[in-house]
Amino acid sequence: MIFSLLFMNFLVLVEGLPVVATTVIIFIGRLWDAVTDSIMGRISDVTRSRFGRRRIYFLIGIVPVFLSFFMLFYSFGIQNESAKIVYYTLSYMFFGTVFSIVMVPYNAILSDMTSDYNERTSYTTIRMICSGGAALICAVIPSIVIKTFGAEHIGAAQIPGYLFMGLIFGALFGACWFIVFLGTWEKKDLPKPEKIPLKNWLTVFKNKAYKNFLGIFLSFQISVDLVLALFIFYVDIVVLQYKNYELIVGTLLVCSMLLVAVQGKIAEKKGKAFPLYIGMPVWMASTIVFIWLGPGVSVIVLCVLAALIAVGSSAGQLSTWSMLADIYDIDEIRTGKRQEGLYSGMTTFLRKFASGIAVLLLGFGLQAMGFDQNEYTVLKAGTSNFDPAVYAQSSVVLGIKWMFVIIPIILLAVCLFFALKNKVTSRRFNAVLKGIDELKTRGNIDALSEQEMADIQIVTGMEKGKLWGK
């Protein structure tokens, strides 16, 4: 959350780097991050240790998490622009590597903790509520720390504030992984790890359910990434409400946190895709309203719209992360193998690669509209010559406004399209689990009913004789 909301803003408006250079840094970092995710997924699958194959990495990551986060927001006095670009590129690559070490095993561990369809939804609901609370803290407190130890207005004077923020939250994030280690568990009867050639990693795309899941997951997550990247620009530049930034984003996150519990109950009764049928249209409709907003808009209006966006964001987060754990079992009945790390790594690889491309295009878009970070900082500092009404009609403001509206609408429409095509329901997933149990104990699924066989074939897209890697 801190990275999504502040990193681009920090590099452009505080460190004074060109906006295109900043998006290139983010693109390279995410591309590297995507590669390390895939590698880490495989490493965690084949790891065997006294602390498990996933949990051991929660311990390993504690200190690197602290260092990597701190380095994102402090350049140790480097003044040369080219040197800064190199430094922040390497810092982000280091951060991405550390993030992969802890998050890929974390995203893969839920299927080891429980096989129950609704229990996984419940765990994901609790995870999203806690995540929402943490996100709220991380959306509001960092900017307060930055202003307290740095400066009230965005600019180079905020550098000390970012230093303190990086130290405080880096230490907090590092400590959290020890708590994660203590609060998770894994299966004990793990099969002997198999060697999987690199070319075989692409076999995940033969999984019909996984390809549809990617349509939902990638369109939603990229939409979130781009909205968060543009959010502070929209609040500060389009509606000139930077002083109320914490209140607006705080409203969004509080509502997201509260609504996750509601979305979880809906998912348990109607299926994991159902919250998307409600959340995506509400988010899209509320986004359209931003077209008509300008510098004179009431902060109350912005908070109401933020609350409506939260309906969509809570639905997407709950649905996508709870769906991912089910993909592992669907793959197992297809192949006879447990490959959580492979799927987790490939999923985050695709997300970060696609998101990196999107942010890179965003940077070129801002540059094409004529955005200049130094010119804007000087313009706002000279309050006597700054006319919000005139500035609101500039190509930069209009461009950011339309990007903030059109991009999420398109991506959320794609997400809704794939959600409507989702075939994995509670009944069908339970048939998959029963089929896995039969294949393990009897070597066949002849004892399943016709309905259960039909459900397995719908979910996997495979005939009976081809299941279990046959």
C-alpha cells in the first residue's frame, strides 16, 4: 500500500526524477520481481526443512524485508540524477527479490492449512480484514510521519520524513513475518520433490480454470495498481485536495476493511465469484462521477465516492485471493501433482509483468500530456500566481482525470466478463476434492456419481480417462 501510494510520488515530486525515468525504474523492478517470483515458487515447492517448505522463508525474510523497504525511500545523499536512477532501480530489484522470498510461499500456504472450500474463504476473509486494517494504517500514518519529520508540502524538504517513515515501517514489516511464522502450519506428509524443467512451467496454461482465473485476477489487480498510482496525482493535481488526502484514502480503506466481512459471507453462500457481480458494477459507476469533479468539489463527495469504490475493491480482493487456493486442487486432479509454489510464482510473475508494462505506459502518457514535476512544484509554491480554475483546464489535469476514469472502467469490465465465465462453485470444488481422495486411495474415480463426474469435467475441461496425469 505504501509503495503503491507513495513510491512514484516520492521519486517524481520529492527526489525530482523525470516521470518517464520513474516509470522505467518501476517497470524494471517489477519485471525482475516477476522473474524472482517464478523462481521462488519452484524453490518453495522443493524445499524440505524442519520448519516446513514454506514457513522457513518467513524467518529468512525478516531482516531483508526491513532493509529493502528502508532503501526504497532513502538514497544516502546521492545528488547525481543518473546515479539516483541506478540506485533506485537496484533498490527496487532488491525489494522485489525479498518480497518474492516471503510472499510467494505465503500465497501458496493456504492450501496446506485446509482443504475445505468455505474454510478457505473464511481464512481469506480474515486475511483481507487484517490486510485492510494494515492498509488503513499504511495509507494514513506514513504521510503524517513524513509531514512531521519532513515538510507539510510535497517537495525535497520531505526527504527526512521519508527516511523516518522507511525506518519505522521497515522494522514493523520485518517483525510481522515472525508473527506469520508462528501462526501458520503445513502438511507433514509431503511427496518427494520432482525436478520440473523450465519449459514445463508453461503447462499451467493447460489448466482451463487457471486461465479464466487469470482473466479475473490480472484485470482487477492491474486496475488497483494503476488507480493507486494515479490516486495521489488526482487528489493533489485535479481536485487540489492534498490536505485531505489521508481522510479520503482512509475512508476507502476503512470501508474496504468493513465490507470484506460482508463479501466473505456472500461468497460462502453464493460462491467466490458472486461478490464480483456486485462490486465491479458499483466501482465502475462511481468512477464515472469523477469526470465532473474539479477543484471546488467537497471533500464529502470524494469520501462518498471512495466508499463506493471500496465495494468493488473489497469484492475483488476477497474473490481473487480465495479463488487462487482452489486452483491448486484443480491442478492436482488433472496432473496428480501438488504445485502450489509453481502456480503462486507464475501468478505473481504475470501480475507484476503486466502491471509493470501498465505503469510504464502510464509514465509515457503523463509525459505526452506535458507533465513536468519541477514546473508543477514551482507553480503550486507560488500561490499568488496559481489559479486553480485556469490550471483545471490544462491538458495535464484533463489527461490525469480521464486516465483515472477510463482505465479502471475498461479493466473492471474485463474482470466482470471473466467472472461471469467462472465455473468453480462450492459443489463442483467438493467433487474435485472427493475425486482426488478416490484417486489417491483407489487409483480411480469410479465410485463418484454422474453429477460429481460431470462437475469435475466442467471444472477441469478434461475427460475422465485423462485425469491424474494419465
